[in-house]
Amino acid sequence: MSIAGQTLYVVATPLGNLGDITHRAVAVLAAADVIAAEDTRHSRRLLQHYGITTPCVALHEHNEAREAARLVARLRKGAAVALISDAGTPLLSDPGYVLVRRVQAAGFRVVPVPGPSALTAALSAAGLPTERFAFEGFLPARAAARRRRLQALCEETRTLVFYEAPHRILALLQDLVALLGATREAALARELTKTFETIHRAPLSDLLAWVTEDPNRQRGEFVVLVHGATPPGDASRETEVTVDRKRLLAVLLAHMPARTAVAVAAELTGRRRNLLYEEAMALREGEGAGDDGP
């Protein structure tokens, strides 16, 4: 296969299963003059598997501005450049945006070579609405910033899609329960196309419990999908919110001290802390559990 010079090819690569690559992607990677890879060591396994010997350069978040200028210079000399990420489609929570913009600004073509994407793979198998969705990628790592962003999404009616790392998956699920509601339907897709692929759909509180009870479910790469909010004007909305407040307290109490649970519930619901504390204590007494103070 011959490919055009002075062109940047944005090539999707497998998420995990090396068989999930198109014939065209293999041909483009083999014919390109250089491959810009997020991590050249990671991509070497894929390239060796298909006998591709094209030289690689690293292009990641720390060097993209500098490397983009060098790649544009190579395009000016007639080269064909392929861009890949560690897995899936480049630019979706991966490097490449700066490069694509600079290549376009320089007057060269950018050609997509479509294929695997964790986003579309998860949506296709999660069992949640797919007609309209909002891809949020990775939320901020800091708890306060993450919660602010989730608070802004509380009324979003589209299916929400997030990426998350294993060391933050529990914190994300806890915040989703607290901010979007314990009964909101959600799905977790883990290690897509790999040996331990798991897709589990349940209400957010049940999903949190499911992940918490087995440390193996906290490993790997995650896509978290959440059903959109009930549209304004729905007659069932007010009842749902009332039920969620009590469920919210119960879930928070299962994962944090009463003082913290009451404070979070007060911030999210606007209800007075002393009233929420009374409800929390009633829940604790009903379960026969102890308490650590208000």
C-alpha cells in the first residue's frame, strides 16, 4: 500500500487484543516514514507483532509542543507521519491535539485511520442509552476539583462517560454516589478486550459496593458510564430526589465517618446539618452500628 507524503495519519490501535487492528492501519504504519508514539516501548510489542520496522519517536504530554515542530518540519520535506497512542484512538484523552493543530496550520493533510476506541466499545456493551452522550474523559485528580466538575454535571440528561485510573476508581465512584445519587444507573467497563475484561451494570451504590468488595475489580483501566439525569418536568423527579437523600446518607455512612457524611450530604442537598445528623443517627441505630460523633 502506498500512502501520501506530507500527510499526518491518525491511526487507531488495539486496546489490548492485538487482533483488533484494521488492515489499513497495519499498512499505514508499515509505509509511514516515522511513527509518533505516546510510549515507544509500549508500542514496540504491537509493531513487532506485525513485523513493522518503521522508526518511532516519542510524542507525549511533556514533549508534544517541541516534537510537533520537528514533525511538521519532516512533513515539509515530504515525509508521511503516523500518530498512535498507547491504545485506542489518539487524542481521546491522549496526546496529539497540539500536533494535529500545527499540521493543519502548516497546510498539510490530517487523515484519520479509524479503529478501536474504549469510548465506543464501552458504550456499545454497557446497556445504557447511546443516542446522546457526553464524554468527560479523565476528571481532575484533586478531590475538590473533581467534585466541582461532577456537581456541574448533576442535571446533564445525556449518558456520561468517564475514564479513570485504578488508584482513583473508588474515589470517583464514591463521589458519583454522593453527587449524582445512589440509585442512578451506571456501568463499569474494565480492561476492555483484555483477558480480564469486565462490564458490570448496576445502580451507583451497588456498583461502588461491587468494586469495593474485591480488590481485583479495582485493577486495570476503567470506563465508567452513568445514566443521564431525569429531564426537568418529569413527574417522578421530586420523589426520586427525596428517596436519594436518605439513600445518600446510608451510602456515605458506609464509607466515611458520620461527621464527614453529614457535611457532604448537607452541601449536596442544602438540608440543615442537625436534621441530617438526626437522620444519620436513626440510620445507624436501625443498623445496630456504632457512631464516631457528629
